[in-house]
Amino acid sequence: MNTAQITDSLNHLFHTQGHRIVFWHDPDQEFVDLAPELSLDGVRLIHLDQESKLELKVRLELEDQDGKYLLYSPAPEPSPDQDWLLDIRLYSRSFHADQPSMLLSELGLSHQAMREHLRQRIKFFKNQDRTLRLKKLTTADDREKDMDTKMLAVLTRADQASIFDILMKLFGEMCTEDGCDFKSPPKSWTDIEKFGLTPFFWEEMSRTFGYDAQTPNLSDLLIRLLIADMANTLRGDLPRSLQHFRLQDQQVSTNVSVFVDQWRKHLGHYKQYTQISGQVADELGLQDQLAAYDAHSLLEVMTFEAVERQIIRSLRSQIIQEEAERFDELKSAILSRRDGHWATIHLDGYEHTSNIYATIYDGLDAVLDLLELCREYGQGLSYATADQMYQAYVRELYRFDQLYRHFHEAADIVELAGWDVLKEVHKVVESCYSNWYLDQISLCWGGFLDGESGLVADWTLRDVPKQQYFFSNQVKPLLTSSRSKVFVIISDALRYEIAEELARDINSKSRFKAKLTSQLGVLPSYTALGMAALMPRSRYGYKQGTDQILVDGKPCASLEQRQEILSQYEGIAVRAEDLLAMNKDQGRELVRPWQIIYIFHNQIDATGDSASTETKTFSAAHKTIIDLSSLVRFIVNSLNGSNVLVTADHGFLYQDTPPGALEKSEIGYKPGGVVKAKKRYILGHNLGESDNVWHGYTSTTAGTQDEMEFWIPKGVNRFHFSGGAKFIHGGAMPQEVVVPVLRVKELDTKAAEKEAVRKVGVSLLGSNRKVVNTICKFEFIQTEKTSERMLPRTLVVSIRDGDTLISNEQTVTFDSGSDSMEERKRPVKLMLKKGGYDNTKEYALVLRDPDTQIEHERIPVNIDLAFMDDF
């Protein structure tokens, strides 16, 4: 020990810790010559062997009660019965210059008994970096157990000096860029052995988790912890081949699940957990052993990814069996697992940004909702009039199409990931949608179209505006002054059900209000006619002898041609992608001279109308919702657009199952005067009649100034299948001719406050706030049902001591749209970490937002485990 170290240590005692009197006994007389040379500011050196003890006592306690003194003696410390200065020694501090004593001082430890423990760990301190890192963790009151734990934390470079964090780092080290090897000890373990900390480590494993193997090792510990966590949450017995891995000490069993839960949810460690738990599952052959368990048995088990897959298999099987009486139970299981670990983390190895398990659950949930609708309308579709059926479609029947799309959106993503888990469910979906719903809607709606007094002959519905009057009905009334601007977004093939989802998306944003209505589309329902019907004009129709449509005598097929027409009405035509590529100033400059801004968007039709891409129709619909939502926000926020309309030229039909011979309309002969023939319609003159088609005139169904005739195959049939046949439009089905009109406006400050978007409220049920068991159950209720402006709320629930987590965490989503309070209840089960809890202290049940970590509520709870711990 050199002079500088001794000087620093003594100065620390006098000037940092504030001691006035320090005793220094040097029985080996190593520092007799050094002591007088020490430079100690404001400290007097006294040689005890050269002073009268009585005179010194008088000086220190009566004459100079403020001075600082170093009392040095080249002899051992006297026994208490021979110590004249014992009373002074008791309130003073002793100094030792041996290495353990210097470490005691350097680390700021107050218990002198720690010197011997430091002596036993002296090898640890031969590295200055280790010593400095340990110094940052130590506190004055640390004892042997505290120091060993902190040494482990230093060696493993754990985030905190806790057994949980140390274990996370140790297990995490088993993974490298080259993969995981849980059978080989990590580098930190070599250091733990080297510095003699393994006995302490295994004692802590025994105390914390009940792990008492005769020849303990990390890989065995890892397996047992994971199996114990599985056993804690499994509803039933473990597979026989795994039961010998189970830890026997049930008094600390919840500690295992609390640790494993914290490990897999730790932002810095969850990826290693995913890899290691997967390797352990493979080693144990877990997938085969789980085959005997259903979703109910595994519902609370989050230990292994293999469990997630088995739950999905089980749910799929039950859905395929169409156990209608269990739909509520299945939906509850899906909701629970959708909030679980494996469905909420980022999983490597998948191209799609969304979690593959969450996507599967979204698909299964859509199937259940679709089957529920089929069950609700199980007696078939029946309406007295076309007016009633049209209103039924815009009110609820559209959900068949929407849920069918949602399932296939999910199924496409899952298939792209290389999984066929939803293929068997696909058959159930097609049976409900294609084989039942489309048949029912075709028969029922088709009954209103047939005959001389049928809808095709009149094309009028009560209280439903026609698409050809869109400009006069919707746009013109908004042009109240020369300064008014109206933004019209026309999205090609934006089906009504997609617009409904867009409306909900817009209404979930603050300051926006979207109202969805509909109009009866033109017939045939194809792009050229639908687009022309939406344009401002005095007249329009077909150029004689051709299928070209003229608006006020001008063609309108291209953007440039529509621009020329709109310019006559103080309007401009622009592509959606071009507008979105502009910044605020560029956009404002573009629209400044114009009152009417028509924005053309083409994602769905461009994708679906090609045989090579038609299978991506539903992903195009999803992207369309994102595009249009962004476009609306840009118009309102950046272009000051206060009047925004979103509509379409037509809708579409889509069946994932390729059509067969029954879906092809055999017309028996080729009509004369054909000017255009497509899968869903034929245009021409003098077409004649056929039993397999609806025959009409565009002057009636579109308001054209000519006598263009059309044939449309009945129901969902096609005239031919060339060029792709899954995606079609042009016909008269509701999916094709119920055209959405979405009006969006920005709310003023007062209205925005009234219509504020917020999340549903959540409250804890019951008045008992006492926790008396390490496994504790709570029940929460969603205080309002969800709606467009009352959004779902996801919360992470846990028990904490201040901010310290003392339980596992459970994620719960409150998204019920039910009016029933009973259906809005959600149970939460937490496992409390075993420990000494003060039953007079206030702990907290904490509800936090998982994304922002903002606390929704902190509920005081009392923890009293005394009764349970007596047994």
C-alpha cells in the first residue's frame, strides 16, 4: 500500500465521511516512518505510545472538541478492559492499511466485519476496472450477500445487481451471432468460478428458485426454470417425460414465473430468450408432447413459442369443426393470446412487419365473426323490397365482404411467411362466403332486378341518390362562394366495406369527422362509365358506334382529358401519388387557383384487374386505406381543405376460390351490334334477350344521352374467365353498385372537444385491496363500449413496490363493443415474487400503457402473506 493510497483513504475518512478522530494501529510497525510524512489537511497526528492517555482524553473531549486527530499506534489494538480510550474509540473510526481494510475504506463500507469477506475475495480486486465498477454499486450498509451479488453483477455486466438481471445476462451470453448453445457455459461463468463465487451463486439459486441439484449446472438450471414456468401456468399435468425437471419447492415457485416473465419481456434480453427457449423446446421434443393439449389447457402458458403454435392448431381444429356453441370461448382465447408475449414481440425471420402470430389470430378472429354472421342469417336472406335489401347491405351485410377480406389479408401474409396453418380454415371460409353468402345475396338481390318492373328497368331506389348526380348533389352545394374549395378523391374500385373501414380509421383521429353515405352506382359498373358519371357536366354519353364516353362532347378516359373538362368548372385533375409527393408549399401552390380539385387514386383496380396480380387485391385494399387516410390528413392539415369527399367509380367482387363452370354464363349465341365485351358486361346495340343475363339501357342505369344497351350475367357469373377471374366488376351485385360517399371535415375547437377521440375507461372491480396469496386474481371492467371515437385501450398490469417490479406483468386489451357490462369484464392473474413484505406498507397495482409507459392508474394494495407462510 503506497503513501498516496493511504493519504487518499485517510482524507476520505476525515473530509468525505466527516470523522473527527481516527485510530490507526500498526502492530507490524510497517508505517512508523511513513506516518509523520502524511499530508493530511487540518489533521493532527498523535503517537499514542508517546502520549499520556489521561491528558489525551482531556484534550480530545474537553479542550478541543472540534479538531481532527489521527491517533497512530505501532502496537495492536488493546482489549476493551485495558483500553483507556474505549469510549472515544466507540464513537470514532478505525483505519487499517492492509489491502482488505483499504478496500473497505475505498468501497465506503461501514461494517468492519466485511474486512474478512473482502480478504477471501481479494483476487477479484486485482483488476482496477472490476473494482471501480463494483464501487459504483456498493452502499455503506452492504454485507456479505450484497457484495457477492454485486460482484456477480460486475462479472456478468448485468443491468442491475439483482439475481434476476444476473441470470438474464448469463443465459443471454449463451447466444451469439452464430446461434445459441445452452449446453456450454458462457465466458462470465468462467470468471465466476475463477473468483470463487459459484458456491454463493448456487445458494442463491436454491434460495430464490428451490434449485438443489447434486451437481448443478447452468443448462440444467435453465431447463428446470422454463419447465417450472410452464407447470405454473399449465391447466393440467406436465407431460410425463418432463415431470422430473419440475422444481419441487412450491414456496418459491412463483419466483420462477416472475423471473421468466421479466426475462422474456425485457427489451434488452427478449431476443435471446426467444432463441434459447426455442432451442430448449427442440431439445426436449416439446412440439410432439404438446399435441395432446388443447387451447384451454395451454391458454396461460407463455414459456415456449411451440405452445403458441399448438394453441393455434387447437383453435383451428375447433373452428373447422364449427363448434358454434363455443364461439365466445374461442374469441376470448384469441383475444387473450393476441395480447400475449409471442403475438406482441418482433419476431426475426419474417419479411412482413407485423407479428406472424398476431396476424394468424386476426385471421381466426375474422373467421369466427364471419361464421357468427352466417349463423345469424342461417335461414337465408329475405327482404320485401330492393330498398330494404339495399339498406340492409349498407347497415350490416357489407360485413360479410369485409370479414372475408380481413381473413384473406391475414391468410396471404401467413402464406407468404411459408406457413399453411390457415389453409384448412380457408375451406370453412369459402363454404360460408362463396357457397352460401354469395349464393344467397345473388338470389335475393337478383329477384329484384328481373322483369319489366325490375330494378334494371328502373334503377331507382327510395332515398338513395344516383351516382350520375354526384356533382350536383355532393360537390356543387359546397361551392358556397368564389373562395370555396372542394377536394374530391376518387379511388378506383373503392368498395363500400373498404370505405367503412376508412371512415373508422379517420374517425379514430382527433379533429377529424368522417360521415359515410352511399349512392347507387351506374350500370354496368365499370371504370370509364363510373368516372364519367362523377364529372361535372351538362350531358354525357357514348360516341356513336363506339364504347368511348364523351362528357360535354369531350373524351374523359385519361387524366389530361379529365383536366380539360374540369378546367371549364374552375377545377383541376391530379394523381393521388403526385399530390402526396409534394410538400405543403408545393401542394398549396398547385391548388391555389382552383375551386374543384379532383384527385384520382388507383390501387385496388390496378391490382385486381390483372391476372398476374389479382390475388393481391385485398392487400391493395389495405394499402388503399393507408393511402387515403394519409391523403385526407394532407389535404386538411397542409392544404387547408375544409371540404373533402371520397368516393369511387364502382366496387368489385372477389372470390379467392377460382370460379368453376357453374359461374360461367352460357348465352347460347353471339349477339349482334357488340361494341365492347368483358367478363361482367357486354355493350352494344340490338343485343336482344337471353335467360342468363340482365338486359338494360345505360340511359336508364347511368343517365347517358343515348340508347347504349348492355348485358350483365346474372348473380356473380362471368361471360368468360380469360385475363383473371377472381376479381370482377361491371355487374349489378351490391358489392359492385353500392358506391361509397365519404365526407370528411375538420372539427373546430369546440366541436373537437365535444367529439374528442379517447380510449375507453378501465376500473378495478371489488373493494378488497389486500393480496394474501402469491397467486392473485383481479377483475377489471371496461366502463364504456368501443366506438369510432371511443377507442380500445391496452394496459400492462403488474404489482410494484414503488417502481420496482415484484410480480409478472400481464397485457390486457379492452376492446369490447358490447352493451353488456358482463361481456366487458376482463380477469387478470398475477404471480407475486416471493419475499418479505411489510403488511403495513403500501404497494401498488399499476396499470400502464405498453407503448408510452404512462400510468393509467396506480391502485394502492396491501400485501399480507403471513397466513399463507405459516403452512
